[in-house]
Amino acid sequence: MIREQQRMGLRQLRGDGDGDGPGAQEGESDGEDGGGRRKGVAAGSSLGHRVDPRELEPGEYVVHKKVGVGKFVCISAEDGVDYVFIQYADAMAKLAVDQAARMLYRYNLPHEKQRPRNLSKLNDPSTWEKRRLKGKLAVQKMVVNLMELYLQRMRQKRPPYPKPVGMDQFTAEFPYEPTPDQNQAFIDVEKDLTERETPMDRLICGDVGFGKTEVAMRAIFIVISSGFQAMVLAPTVILAKQHYDVMSERFSSYPDIKVAMFSGAQLLNYKTKEEKDELITKIKNGDLHIIVGTHAVLTERMAYNNLGLLVVDEEQKFGVQQKEKIASYKASIDVLTLSATPIPRTLYLALTGFRDASLMSTPPPERVAVRTYVSGFSKERALSAIKFELARGGQIFYVVPRIKAIDDVLQFLKDSLPDVPMAVAHGKKVSKNIQLAMERFACGEVKILICTHIIESGIDIPNANTMIVQYAELFGLAQLYQLRGRVGRSGTEGFAYLFYTDKSLLSKIATDRLGAIEEHSDLGQGFHVAEKDMGIRGFGSLFGEQQSGDVANVGIDLFFDMLFDSLSKVDQFCLIPVPYKDVQLDINISSRLSSEYISYLENPVELLNEAAKAAEKDLWTLMQFTEDLRRQYGKEPRDMELLLKKLYVRRMAADLGISRIYSSGKTIIMKTNMNKKVFRLMREAMSLETHRNSLSFTGKEIKGELLVNLPDTLLLNWLFHCLADCYAVIPALVKY
């Protein structure tokens, strides 16, 4: 099911139909084809795949699947055959080009670091094998997390919404001719809401001005027609105000539908605390139907009467806490996410089919592509661009990445253009000043707006058709692309000038970014820019710190190749726990406590019952019991320690699918329902070599071969540590 979802997601996103389009590769199968590309990875995709050695440059780091990290030296012919030469820490390797094409990957890292910690050694394959194993375990954990996220949504149920009686009329009131992509997005969202019994979680990916908001408003109309409320969440007051204005106008002919705006800034619908409290009460009572706002609508104070839909615009702009809050809503209500260039995690979920997505890449008929120029900065070039725009009656955004650079830019422009009205807007200004500057710019009073990247979120000025970005090398690729989408929105040709400081100082990443934004100058390229950004940045924001370390073991391309491979084999790594009460532990150890310890305990019978109940519930509860016991009575004596270890061994055995444990001479035998692949992964993941070397798997039994016969107390201790070592693999397995 997951495999089919993955393929379907890719087909939908890339427009490949039934897989015969540009995303399908001849001769593909469920696994790997002869050319090294995996089904489900589209042609031209920057997702993990093997590299063509002829595309490598001398000095680039590469990963050989079986040998490890090396440095590409050159391709040279010997006896008419082309060979790839790779430098490792202790020797030079030589591979035929066709063999290298099957085994080599580029070595890229998260957070834009490109250098590996060290090169691998050809004569020490075990070190590389350990690194590769860490990456493999991280892959398995990621797959399980994705599975659980997807299955959690599949388990949620809500009755389909009925199609509103007035839907056709609401659709007819849209004043523009929808593009084919927009029409398909309308159909996708309507089916999600009116035909499915599970909550919607759909990404709408389309450039600025391509009609994503209208898709959201049709979803809102369906939901509120059934008596539910809708929340529209934007990262800035400016963008929230724009959504509020658009939605107020769109729903103006429906007096029963009330739209309100709520944000932390006391600017708009309310001036006093009393008015804010009144607004919160109206939301709670259900008197307001569409609530537009910033992260203020996520606070604990906000209580909704009957919330049915959450629309999130530009999710990547929110902080970690807000994203967690958004994620908590996804468990119970319908969610629609709008983005021009989705964050890598969002995009990845869509690519792998774990999240539904609609791609809007067809521009409206009146839109013209923005002409993009990338060059070193000069005052003459900047002034020439400004004067050209002013001469045709337009306005200019002048963007810098850092607030401290604004004063210098403002002084330069005032000295050069003393008669041109200009204003400043940036995040350190209070919200009222930003709002005032935006309003003066919107009405045409101000001709040049000098600002930071805050304008990438929401300002829509039809007459602003030139964008100048100074220090463009300091912006991310996605930032540059949103920014550029703010000009040329009225049918007039727009211009974007991306100025860098000094070409000789540009990093390879900055050069790649600027080249990519220049390359993707056509309209509707947002999805492809985001995908390109994943390749350039090394999936930096897809991973947390721990996962970044795991990825660093093997590099991103090999990591993702392993990930897609693991997704296709997910059913082979399932673990079926057994009930705790069914686990037999045939080791003869007395459960009696000393009379001294019994007299020390307040209620020993009740305490032992609590211990048994904790073990029966889960390992976490048993650990909590142990901590509480030690907090109250101090470190337990030897007899209590043995009793606890018996509980721990049974609990861990139950979770690992082990139903009976007994000894026969120097052999410990554990009857289990796990399969051989799970056992192999578990054994490879064990940290202690003594445990790893002693275990074997035969039939449905795990056998531990000891060097000597151990007394029962030491045998229990060995089991405790061995199963704890095995337990580390649990997060990498699908549990049923």
C-alpha cells in the first residue's frame, strides 16, 4: 500500500499519468534497474540517486556503497577502457566507469557542509561497515516514523462533507478563468472533503499569484456550509491582513458567513483588551466562521466552537513550536497547506506519497515571466534599473538580508535620487510602522521600499515590477524565488536584479543557488526550485540534529537511496510483540525479599503489585516505577534488584516477540516470532560485540552461546543486558 502511495504521489506531482511520462524509466522494476535508478524517483529529480562519474569534478567527495568515502581524482583510459580513479585514506582505487556508475554516490551533507570527517580506508572495511549500518538504522527509523504518521491519519475517521447546495453559485462567482492545474486542484480538494472518510492533509504547491487562495476558499466554503469553522494561518500580520481582505471580499455576498482577523498586533479588528476578549468569545461561541490570523490563533486562550479546517500558508516560515501545534491539529481536522516552495520535509512527504499534493505550475494567462539578472553589484547598475522602472511609472522593492545594511542603502539612494519618495520596512520595526510603510507603498505614495526579506510573505503591489536584491548570495534559493514572485503580478513584465558582492568570494553553494534561480526563470517553477534546493542544501531542514549526524555517516544521496529501498521493503521489517503474561522465563530465581527490606517498605504487598502492573503495561511505565522506588527508598538491595530484572527481561522479551526463555547447558534459547531479516538487523545494531557474536538464529529460535555455565543470577544479568542491547532496534521496526 505504501509502495503504491509512493508511486502515485510521484506521478501526480510530476504529471506522469500512468507512469509512461518523463518520470518513468524503461526497464524499471520494484527494486533497482540496470541503470541504477529506482522506480519512484523521477527523471531529473535531485532526490538521492547514483551519480554519473563523467559529471564529477576532480576533488569532489564520493561514496562507494561497499568501500566508503573517497575523493574523485579523474577518469583515465587504459587499454581502451575508461577507469575512474578514487583516492582513499590509504590507497588509490580504480573502477571501470560502468561499475562506478552502479556503485558511486555524491557525498553531500545536511546544513551545507561538504567535507567528510575523514576518508575511508580500503584496507579497513569494518569501519565503513559500522558507519553504513548506522545510516541503515537511521533509515529504518525514518521509515517507521513516516509509516506511523501516515497510518495515524488513516485511522482517523470523519463523515464526508455533503456538497453544499450553493457550491455551483460560489464557483461561478470566481471572476477569472481557472487554469487547468487550478481546476485539478479544485477537484482534488473537493474529493478529499466530500468523498473521503479520513481527514485531508493536502499540499497545494504553486507560484505566488497562481490561485492557491481560491482553492483554499472553496475548501472553506464546503466546510463552513456544514456548520464548521475554518482557521487560516499566516506567518506575518501583513500576509494575514491580505488573506483577510481577499476573503472578506470573496464572501461579501454571503452575509451569514462572518470573517474575522486575529493577531498579536493590536492593529485591525480591535483596539483594546476588551475588544480582543469579545472577539475570542465570538470565536468560542461559533459566531465567527472564518478566522484569519498569525500564530496568535494557536495560543491556549483560543477555543473554537466547531473547528473543521485549518489552512496554513507558507508553513516553512513558522517556528518549531508553531509547527508542532499545527501537527497536533492534523490528527483530528482537515488541513490544507499552501506554498510556493515547500520546505524539504513537506516536499519529501509529498514525493513519497505519504502526503497528498496538487501541483499548480500553469500561470494565469495575464502573467509574464520575470526577467532575472545575476551579476556583481555596482551602484550604476542598481540606479539604472531603478530609473528604468520609475520612467515607466512603476515601483521598486530594494531588498537586503540584514537590517544593519539598510541605513547605508537608504543613504545611497537618498543621495542619488533625492526627489524620489522612499520608505523602510523590516522586522525590528514595530508592526504599526511596517504597516504604515506598506500602506504608503501600496497606494503609490512611496516609490521605493527598502526592506528585508519580510516582503516574501504577503505584500501584493500590482505596480511594483522591479526587485533589486543586494547581497543575494546570503539568501536561500527558496527565499530568492518567493521574493521574485512579488513583482510582475499585474501583466506588466517584471525585472529581478540579484546582485552579489564579489564572485571570487562566492561559495560553491551560493554559486549553485544563483545559477538555479537564473535557470528557473519560467513561471510555475516553485516545485522544481524546492526540489533543486534540496539537492543544493543537502536536505538541511529535512533532518533534525540527530538525523543529520546519521546522514553524515553515509552522505545524503546514499542515505536516500537506502530510504527508498527500505520503503519498498517495509513489510519485511515488521515486529509482532507477544502479550506480557504469555512470556515464560524458565530461570529459577527466588522472588523473596529480605525481612529487613520488607520492614523498611511502607506497604510491600501493594508495592510489588504496582511493579507487576507497571511491567505488564509497558517498559516506560516500569522505568518510571523504578525511578520512583529509588527516589523514595534509595538504591534497592540485591534481592529487589533481581526481582526488577526479571520484570524487565519479561517486558523486553514481550516487546521483541519472544515468548519463552530457557537454558540448556551453556546455551540460552529464546523462542520468537521474528523473521531472519529482523534478527539480522537487530544483531547488527547491537553495541556490544560479545552479545553480537554469541547470538544465532535457527528456525524460530534465537540462541545465545555462552563460554561457561552461568549460575541463574548471572544468567539473568546476561539476559537483561543482552535484551537491552537488542531493544535499541525497536524504533526501526514496524510494530503491529
